[in-house]
Amino acid sequence: MTFGIKSTGAYLPYRYLPKADISKAWGGKGARGEKSVADVDEDSITMAVEAALGCFRTVSRSDIDALYFATTTAPYAEKQNSALISVACDLLDEKVFTADVTSGTRSGTNALRIALDAVKAGTSKNALVTAAETRNGFPKSAQEASFGDAAAAVVLAEGSEDELLASVDYTAFINEEINDYWRPADEKYTRHAEKRFCDEEGYLREVGLILKKVLKDGYTAADFAKVVLVSQGNPKLVKKLLLKNGFEETQLSTTLTDTVGDSGSAQALLGLVNALENAEIGQKILVVDYGSGASAIVLTVLPGYAKRPAPQIAHYLETRAPLDSYARFLSWRGIAKAEPGAPYKLEPSWAQTWREQRINLRLHGSVCKKCGAALFPINRVCDCCGSKDEYEEFSAQEEVGKLYTFSIDEFAGQSDDPVIIQAVAEVSNGAHIYTLMTDFVREEVKVDMDVEFTFRHFHDLGNFPNYFWKVRPVRREVR
């Protein structure tokens, strides 16, 4: 049997911001490329859920027995974010071990190593690793333009070569205590030391050491068809490291920094998923990550790759839309907050939030055992026949439904984005689910259009993030 990657997933937000718009706002020249921008209703948790959903195209949710969440921008500083992600993914509470792996940009590959060790030790059979990031750079800084929002996920498992996408053949890690990039706990912006120090004593030194370790441990540069090498927004440093260690530029596999940005703890996993989505059976892939040291992972693409689902990353890139202004980006990030919309006329209830999590987080409805009526939310008493507690639950998460009806409110949102669409979606069993729509082009919204559900941040009543599922025009691959 072999240990390796059984499934992959990725997520890129609907919106992106041309870097030229940022530089022009400050009177500079137009920069090249784009950065992905999480919507006002997205955060690291919602994007981690989206990436995880991609893994369930080929792996059953009921088989997952561990979930590791990697990020430096967790919505909760004190509360396990991975537990919430597990519930939102509709995993089994009594079966799934959850843990947050946080604080460093190498968290994604650290979580992968932890998951792999758990699978090898036999304490886990199918371990899900999901990483997501929404970092902020100071306005006008190079980091503001280079940081991008994204998520990626992989499932680690033991299996035959026909069951796995790729084997994990080798891992190596180097630890280094250095203040090159950091963020104090009470601040929202990443800070950095002098650029030359960051480049030479941090990135070039540590990544150079891990590359030398890989080559010393029996591999040659020519062994690898693809090299996934995370960058700090400086392609010149990447090329310098490659050439210095005997690699060719043609071996470099993108981590999407030109189109997505530097996605922090998700960057290495996003690059890994992208490499696997464009690989060939038998190829070896080298993944190199950086942050308070460096790490390296060697994979071999296996025969099971022939059964892979359609690529997600290219599809997400094709279905994006530009954010129309830099000012709106600042508003969404809470940096230059726009006038808020009308407040929710609700009182927060911690008990109700906990009690209704199967509805709000898992998106479960009920089907009456007596008359077959499908209802949402879960109804103890059937609306159609009146039977009590005679129902089975169903999940609508993976449904591609039809927009049954909708209404447009011109003033309900905050001042920079006032339009809110209230929507009712009809799923395959006939249940109607009332929620809001997101990621839409107003002129394209119409009754009977296909919609899918996406996990989003709704509000912060009670001084904690409240989540629910919205609908959007279909972007995720139809499963």
C-alpha cells in the first residue's frame, strides 16, 4: 500500500482586483497582474469550506476522520475554527478529529505533514487538510498588492496506486527563528523587515537550504517534471534559486501569484493542486514552502490520476469578475468602512445558534416519512400532513437547484454595495430554501436559473461570526 493524496480541491473568490487599480489610486504606475479578493461575506472559514467541497467530488464525507485547518487569518482567535468547518462540511462529529494549524505562512504544509503522519501511524484513514487566507498589507504597501485570497484542500490516505492521485515520497523541514514577516496579535496588517534582509537572510537562505537538502537526500534536479516554489511576490528570487540549484525555468509550476496573489499558508497547497490538475502519470513534483524556515514535499503522480475529476482552478479563473473599485476593496476589508446598511432586527442567541446548527451550518432539511413532503428548515411537524417527528434529514449542500423566485432590495446593503437579492431556491426533492444571493450579475438573475449553495458569513450579532448558506450562479463544478 502507498501513502499519498486521494483527492484535491481549491477555491478562488468570484472577485479579483487588478493590481494596476491599487497603484493608480496612490498616483503610481499601473502594476501587472491581479489579486483575488474575498467578498464582504467571505473569510478564511468560508473559503476553507469551499475548497473542502472540491475534495468530496471523489471522497465520501463519511470517510473523513480528521480535519486540519491551516491559516494565519482565522476569524476566531479563541475557538476552534476547524470544528466549525467540520460541521459546515457535514462531517460526522463523533468520528472526525479536528485541529487548527495557525500563525505561520508554512501552516499549510505543516498541516499536510501532520495529516500524513496520522495516516501512516494508523490513527487516521482519510485526513482532510484545508488552508485559506485573507491577509492584509498596509495600504499603499507592496504587500497590499501582492497578497491574494484563496483556499486549497487535499485528502491524505493510504491506498493502492489505482486509488491515489499521487504518492508522498519524501518530506523535509527546516526551522528558523527570524522576524522577516510578522503580524502582532492585535494588528490587522502584516509587517516586514528591510527588504534585503528579508530576501537574503530569510527567503533565499532558507529555501536554498531545503533545496540542497532534497538534492543531498538522493534526488537530482532532473528528477522533477514540476517544481512548486512559493514566492513572496518576487519572481526574480524564484528564478535565482532554481538556476543556482540546477533546475530549469521550464520546470517551474505556478503558484498563481500573478493571477491570485500571495495566498500565504494556502499558496503551497494551491500550487500543489494546480500542478496535479495539469500533471501526467509518472511525473515527480517538488513542492517547496517558506515561512519561519522551509519545507519540501516530493510527490509522484500515480495511475489513480487517470480517474481525477475536472480541474477546478482553471474553471474558477474563467468565472471571475473584476471588483469595480479599490475603494470597495478597502470597505470590504474594514480599512475605510462605508456607511453600514440597516441592522438585523434580531437578538443574538448562543443557545439557538448551537441548537440549529444542523439547519444553519449543515444545511439540512426534512422529508416526511408519511407523505414525502420535503421541507426546509427541518420541521418536527409536517406542514402537509401534520405528522410529528416522522421525518428523515437531507442535505442540500451539493444540490444544483433552480431559482424559484427572488426579490431585489435596492437599499438593504451597506452604502457601497446596497443591492440585496432575497432568493428562494428549489432543490431536486422539491424543498424550497429561502436565503440571499451572492456573486451575481444583477442583469443575469432570472427565475429558473441554476444556482448552487455557498457557505458565507452573514453577520456578527453576539460579537461572534454567524454563518449560513447563500445561493449563487453555478461556479463549482457540477457533481
